Amino acid sequence: MLRAVAGVLKSGGRHIFYVIDLKAGITDQERTRAIRDGNDYVDAGSGYEVLMDKAGFVDIDLVDMSENYLTTLEGWVQTWKDDSASLIELFGADEYNDRMRKRQVDITAVREGLLKRHLVSGTKP
């Protein structure tokens, strides 16, 4: 996909996106826990700096936005607690509880430094 984006950008154009990924160097057990129990959209791949470089981007930058992500997750959980009756009626108790559980796993993983949120950008030469 990154090559396709690079193909449609003009020279000097920037591609910017967010990813949720795993901290480098974590144990196999930590990796399994973060992927199995947490966020459905975790990227456990080879790292976006490498992928962006292979796609032909230059001036590649990764900005750690994990603290902001943690604030968002905590706000999401609090809002869902505040509106629990309506949300349980809308989604059902099982779905509500599953989503709350996953967010709590994500919060713990971010606090422990296992999950990271990065803003990734690169320029087409």
C-alpha cells in the first residue's frame, strides 16, 4: 500500500498516518498478550521506517504519540462507564464487556510501554 501511495504523490508530497505498534525488543510472551488480548489493529510487523524506506520515501519521521493515545483510551473508558446503561442496551452486555476489557488491556499495555502509538510521515523525493 505504501508503494501505491508513493505512486500517486507528487514529488515533495508527504504521506502521514498513525499506527498502533509494539515496542521493539519485547518478549514473545508480551507480544502474544498484546496481540491476543488487546487492540484489534496492532501492527506487529517490521517497523514503519523500514517499510517507508522500501516504498521510496525520504525524510521519514516517527513521533511517539503514546501519551496522547493513553489519554484517549482513558477518556473512552470513562465515557463508556458513564453511558454504560445505554451502551449495554445498544450493543448487549457481552459486546460492551468485551470492548471494555480490550480497552483496559490496551491501557495497561501502553502504561507498561508494550503498545505504542506513532505518527509516521515521509516525503516522496
